[in-house]
Amino acid sequence: MKYPYWKVPPVEATEPWTRRPVVRVALGGPTRELTLTALVDSGSDYSLFRTDVAEALGIDLSSCKQSVVSGIEYDPAPCYLTDVTITVEHLKPVTVPVMFWERQPVALIGQVGFFDLHRIKFERDHDTFEITPGKKAAGK
């Protein structure tokens, strides 16, 4: 399925707008499903969301594996790791490992699990990106 890049306004009015590969996703938890938008991020190892998203889904963070997330702009921070069902708009649901943390708001679809099951093709020059189920996601 092809998706358009989302146009995002700049923080500073003098800066140009940017384009990002963002999709609508439904996250499935033990007690609730939550729909939100997430950045498809080839630079992120794991899918990453804030802990308040986990709580809204009914995920008991005390039962999750504790881990650490780190990145370019922040020091390593504690996080909680558990499997979550992610349904990207127009695709079948997949269950992938997801990290939840308490720092700044973020919604990323990362490589581990999701990219393993899909072929992702970024075509920024055409303002589109494509996500198609791979052989593992298709059950082949």
C-alpha cells in the first residue's frame, strides 16, 4: 500500500515545512485499542511509544521486561518492553516488540518485528512511501 508523506509545519515560522513518513496505526492492548499516528522510522531499532500509551491500552508495565532505550539526542533511559499488536491502516495486524518510555512524546514504528515482516520503500522524491507485507507476514 502506498502512503503520502505528511507535511509537517516547522517549529520556527521562518523554516520550511518538512515531509515525514507517517501512518495511522491501531495498537491493541489487553483492555483497549488505541488509534494514533506514528512515524515509520528506519533508524529506530524498536517501535517506541510513551508509557501513557501503554497504560491507555491496559498494559501492566510492572509485568514488562525492563530495558534501556538510547538515541542520538538523549542519554540512555529506562523503558519497558512487551509485545503489542500493531495494525497499520490498510494492512493486516502484526504483533511486534514495543518499547514504552516516560520521556518526550514519541510514536515510532521501528525495524525489529515490523520491518522484518514488511517491505518498506521510501520514495521521498515522489512524496510517497510503500509498505507491503513480506513473505513472513503473508504466511508464505
